[in-house]
Amino acid sequence: MLVLIKLCSILILLIGVQSNPDRRKNYSQLKSCDIGPLAEEIASYESVVKNIINYVVNGPFKGKTYDELSKFVDTFGARPSGSQILEDSIDYMIQLTKDEDINDIVTEELEVPHWMRGKEEITMIEPRIKNIDLLGLGQSVSTPSEGITAEVIVVNNFEELAEIPNEVVEGKIVLYDPIFTTYRETVVYRSQGAVRAAEKGAVASLVRSIAPFSINSPHTGSQNYNNNVKKIPTAAISIEDADLMRRLFNRGQKIILNITMTSTSETKTSRNTLIDLKGTLNPEKLVIVSGHIDSWDVGQGAMDDGGGLFVSWAVPVILKQLNMKPKRTIRSIFWTAEELGLIGAYAYEEKHRNESHNINFIMESDEGTFAPRGLAVGGSQKARCIIAEILKLFESINASTLVEEDSPGSDISVLIKTGIPGASLHNANEKYFWFHHTEGDTMNVESPEELDLCAAFWTAVAYIIADISADIPR
Amino acid sequence: MLVLIKLCSILILLIGVQSNPDRRKNYSQLKSCDIGPLAEEIASYESVVKNIINYVVNGPFKGKTYDELSKFVDTFGARPSGSQILEDSIDYMIQLTKDEDINDIVTEELEVPHWMRGKEEITMIEPRIKNIDLLGLGQSVSTPSEGITAEVIVVNNFEELAEIPNEVVEGKIVLYDPIFTTYRETVVYRSQGAVRAAEKGAVASLVRSIAPFSINSPHTGSQNYNNNVKKIPTAAISIEDADLMRRLFNRGQKIILNITMTSTSETKTSRNTLIDLKGTLNPEKLVIVSGHIDSWDVGQGAMDDGGGLFVSWAVPVILKQLNMKPKRTIRSIFWTAEELGLIGAYAYEEKHRNESHNINFIMESDEGTFAPRGLAVGGSQKARCIIAEILKLFESINASTLVEEDSPGSDISVLIKTGIPGASLHNANEKYFWFHHTEGDTMNVESPEELDLCAAFWTAVAYIIADISADIPR
């Protein structure tokens, strides 16, 4: 019977679904989203959703996600890729899970970069002496010990840089000063800035922090050198200091900086952590929930991605406590070394490539755990129609929105681009980039109530996807 | 005739005005605020207000306040009391004023403290190694060169501290962790924290930054030692680190810090700057507008109090450009050394005590120059009724609110407590304490449009008070 319903559903989907320009609202009300009898089946999970929300938001699990996250963050603080503290924090999470009597835990080793910043200082020498706060970008090389002293050229974008003759850029420091629009649009100046500046002969590159708001807070992040281009030191400065230099530059005042940066770079071993809540009917099929356990070396990694880590940890724990066993296996993954280039995700994809057809759906929370609003879903239209139907069950907590996204999440994008459908937690994260990759990524960004809502939502969504008769179609 | 109207007005005020519980709205509509024929006289300034607003907000002065402030801030940056850069910035403002063909400028010398922070570091040693960002508080003494290593006691308030036996506090570091309510309520833990902790035998004191929001931003500020109590090193830490230590402390975990701070303290000479636009009828009578030119040594002093400085500088400049000459003298004062204890204001009050009866009204902007909303007024009920009537003329820019305050402003409170009526700029400064005394006090807090509105409002209010037939009664 279940197989029949499943086949039916897929058939209907294959026939009925067409492309849909509406990216957000009432997704599942569209005619093109007629998923047949599966809609009724999904609706029958209403009481399951209520039970989970009650248990987590008002019941015995209330406050637990925040409390455990806060103990974890207070104990370890920042957990940079390749550090011993990251490995210790992985061991802690394994023990915390075992304490919940969940023992189906595997770790998978991989090589990860261990980049460590040392001394970092910028002094503006002209037109006046001023300390410039900075954070070196991931993998940045060191300057000579006496630093680099050079004049600054301020550009808004790559086009402006391209128009300046190479002989003008040579020997100078390029400051990219792009005004934040969206992260995806603006972050290219952080990730590609050093290479593009070095190609023109610059001796160092700086970037206005990729953020819409600041209290003189520099934001670090990854950047990609090109082995065919000279590696130059590269760092982020605050919005305020970028604006200062922009004003000085526009007034025709010569800006001279001394930049002194040191860093070391090694390779270390780390681990992805896989926790399975085995499926009753199709244990080989996987619904994955995930977050990354590593963080930048500044701040505490409470938001990025402590929150995502803990709501994903909570999924098997809550289901175990409620004695709820879905048909498919729910796997909770704690990715390692996300921040230096999704290293853990690439290793997982490679290692599990032969069984990737078994991944039914993959979820990640890595954009904040503020109040949940729904899911940002990548995959086929048919997949999105089923997810939209599931999201209808979360109207009571205002988390029914489906956002279409080609490449949701961070780590999981590695798997989604191979054709696996997946989703990222869509949440009220309007202030996410205020704190992202700064010293301000602390427990103060997190709220017990919002974490409860996220944990309940994440758990119920994963459970339903893992339990319904139909696979999520590719 | 003018004298008659004036006498009439005062008589009516003396008879008609009673106490008024309404602190904000429709102040001048109250029966107790019948100011007689003066109301009509004030209403006749409507076109004056329109002209000034037009000139500043849409006309030739548009953007000038922001542009000049930004050149000033970018040129000098922070201007701490006693520093050469503060004196240079005073010379710059004098020249900037002379460039506007205003030459009635006097400076008055006084002795000011010159406290300079040196190295400041806190390392949490237990329960784990963590750097704790800090800013030493004004006049803080140094630690021994090896620092102070001691256990932390976290208290919410003085009452909690009082309940702990002295022998428990002895040799420890006290951390005050008061949640921000209002600045006035909370700031006592910064200003009195060191003395109260030292009285109990503490070796250092820390305070949760006096702020409602943070991106791991410590906020410095003044504090008052007592010569009869041992001076111990004292600093502010971020809200985030205070919360971290509070959580560790509540869990019973021992917190050990090493605090290393150095500073120097000297006395230097600085100057108050007085710029007069002489009155046509009663030049001896003064309407004072003011802001302070010194700042903390962190950030750029753009908001505190660059904005107040420049809207007060703008008053004589705008009136001069418009060739408007009020009956009384308008004096623009740039106070020095406000941050270390209203030093400039105390010196002015002492020097001018014999002529203080000539101060008709005194205004200061030192709480932000966001969109103007009206005035916070100290003085008699009669004085407030007249000001409320004037504020009616600013409904078009939504700046008609009168807030009753016993001691408005910072510097001017020194004069207001001698009985002189005065007012502080009431503005949309809800985020003022996000940036106050931090590295984030930069031009990014300021807006050209809001500064235009403030400058226009400040100028028009001062002009009307300086020009109407009635003095502001005491």
C-alpha cells in the first residue's frame, strides 16, 4: 500500500509539476504543485508536528538547545580548523550524544588546513597617524617583518581597478570599498580581491568588511589565492575605516599605510561526525540534517555555526526522547573545516559518492538560528512542491515560507550540485551579517526561545521527510 | 512698547504658571502655560523659522555641517583632554570660523587633566585561555608590570557586593554586571565601581560596558576615585564577556584573570572657545549654544561630541550668512575637557560667575545629532512655557517636543544648577549608547540630512530666544 501511494505520488508529480515563478508565498497552493494523495498523507502529520513543537517549546526540552550550546561555547570558544580545541570539541559532542543514549556515531578523518593568524597591525602614517583595526583573511601570507609601507588606492569594484593602468597600481595597496548589497554579491571582493590586486602589481590588498553594519568591527573570512599569481597579504578593515580612507582618497589626500601581518599554515587531521537514528523501513535511505562545528578564530562561533550545530544535534536527541522512529535514517552531520573552504563536505561527498543515490534530502543550518521562517530549497520543482506541502504544517509558528534557491546552505551545496535535493534553514536573520566572522559572534546573538523554535522545526521537518511514503524526487 | 510687552509677559507668567505633570506633549497648550501676548509675538517668527530651515536644509548651507564635521574628524580623529591634537583642533575651529568672517572669538585657558592609556590586556586564565577586550576607565591607575592575577567575583549591583563579607572580596577582582536600563541609572557602576570595590578590599574592578547593544565593543568613560580609598585599576569589558563570566560564575566555575594596564597622568593647559554674534539691543545678554570639542581617545569623537560642536558652530555662521542679527548676543562655546569631568564648564562658571545674571538661556548638544525632536528643558515652569511656545514653530520638522529635565546637558548642567535656564538637544538618539565612548564613534554614525535638520533647528531656536522681547525667566 505504501509503495503504491509512493508510486502514485511520483507519477502525479512527474506529470503535474511545471516551472513556477513565485519564489516565496503560497507555493503549495499553486496548481502546478498538485502532489496528489501525498498532500493528504502529509497533512496527517499535523499532530506529529504539534507534539514535537510542544515538547521542545513548552515541554521537557524547553531551553535545552540554548543551555547546551552555551555550555559548549563557553567551554571551547572559537574552534578553528586544524586546532586541538576543535578536536576536543568534537569529542565533547560525541560524549554529549552518548549521554543521550545515542551510540550510532561514526567519525571520518580528513586532512584540513590549519591557518593561524599571528601579529596583525595596520598603522595609517599619512595623512595622520591612526591605528586601523583589521582581521587578516584566511590563508593570508605574512608581510616582511618590518611590514609593507605603501600608498593606498581605493576602488569600489573590479571594473574600477581594471581601468587603472598597471604602472599606477604597482607597489601600492588596493583597498576594495564595495557597499554591502547581499553577501553573495559583495563577498567576491573578499574572496578574489588579493588575486585581482596582485595581477595588477599591488603589494597588498584590503577589503571593506562584508557587512551592512559595524561598531568598528572587522569581519574575517576565506579568500582564494591562485597558484599562478603572486600571493600578497590580504585583510579586512572596518566599514568605518574604509569610509574614512574613501573620503581622504576622494579629497586627493595621499594615504600611506604600514601593514604588518604574520601567520602560519599547516595541514592537520580533523573529523566529520555522523550520528544516525536508523530508519525502520529503509535504513539505507538518508535524510541528513547538519551544521559545521569549526568556526573562525575570532568570536566564539556561537552563531556561525554553533546554533546550526546544536539544532542538528537536537534532531536525533529529541526523536530519541520522544521514541519516534521514522522509516528512513536520519543522519546528523557535524561538518569540519567549513570556514576554510567546505573541506569536510568535499571529503564526505568523495567518500560517499557511490551511495549518494541513498541521500533522500540534505539539510543544513548555517545562516543563523533566529526565529525560523521556513526553508530555502534547492532541487527540482517536484521536490519543492512536497517540501512546500510539509511547510504548511508550520503556520502556527510562522515558518511556512519556501524560498527557491539554486544552491542553499554552505557545506551541503557540495552535494546539492550533484543533484541531491536539499534545504537551508530560512530564518529571521536580518542581522546575521552584523556579527558574521567577527569578535561579536557570541552567545549574545542567540536566544533560548528562537533556538527552541528552530530545533522543533528542524526536527519535525526532518522526521516527516524521513517518514512519508514518497522519496523526495530529484 | 517692547518693554511693555516684555513686562506684561513676565507678569502673566508669574501669575499664571503652575506645576505641570505632563512631561512631553502639548506642553504649551496647557492652561497653566498662558504666556499672554508673548505667544503671538513668538508665532510671528514663523517665517524666520521657515527661512532658516530652507537655507540649511534645501539651500546654500545644505550638507555643509556634515562636510565640515567630516573634514574636521578626518583631520584630527580623537581629541583627548590635554593632548596637542585637541589644541590643534581648537586652532582649526578658530580659523574655520574666521574664514566665515566671524572674528569675535575669545579663548580662555584652564588647566586640564591629560590621562593617557598605555598597554591594556586582560587574559582569562581559568577556566580557559581567552583574550578579553577592555578599555581602561578615565584616570585608572596602572597595574604592576606583571599585571594582577586574581579570581573574579561577579555582582549585579552594589547591594550584592555589600552582602559579601570583606574577607571574600579581599584580593579579588570585582566585576559589576548591571544590565543597561538608562545611562543615568547604570553609569554609577562605571563611575563609582572602583571605589566601592576597593573599600571591600578588591585589587581591581571591571564593569560591564554601559550600553544596550554591542559587537564585542568595550565602552570607556570617566570614573571617580576617592582620595581616602586605595586607587585600584579599573576598566570596562564588553557586554558579551561580562555575560560569559556571569554564566561561568553562576555555574560555580572559578574565573581567574590577568589584568595588565598602564597609563600616565599629567596636567596640561587647554582652552574653552567663545564665539560671539553680538546682540543689537542687549549685547550684554547671552543666549549660549554649545558642544564640547574634546573626545575620548578611542573612536573619532564624531558623535561625542563632534556633531554638537558643529551644530553649535553653525549657529553664528548661518545667522551671519543670512545677515540676521538678534537683539541679544548669541555665544557659541566649544567646551574643553568635558570627558574627564566637565572641566571646561566648571572653569567657565567660575570665571564668569559675576556676570552669570546675563545668561538668558544656555543650550548644549551632547547626546547625539540624530533627527531633532525638540528640547529637554531645565528651569522654571515659566521658562518651559515660553520654550514650548517656540517649539510649536518646528512642527513641520517634527521637532516640537519639550521634555522636562532637571539637569539637561553635560557641561551646561554646571550652570543650570546655579539657576540659569537651559536646554539640551532632544533628538532621535535611541542608538546613541551603541557607539558612545567606543571605537565606533565615527562619521558613520552621522547623517548629512539629520545634521542639517539639527543645525537649522538649533539656529532658529537660539535666534528666537535671543530676539524675543521677553527674557527667559529664572
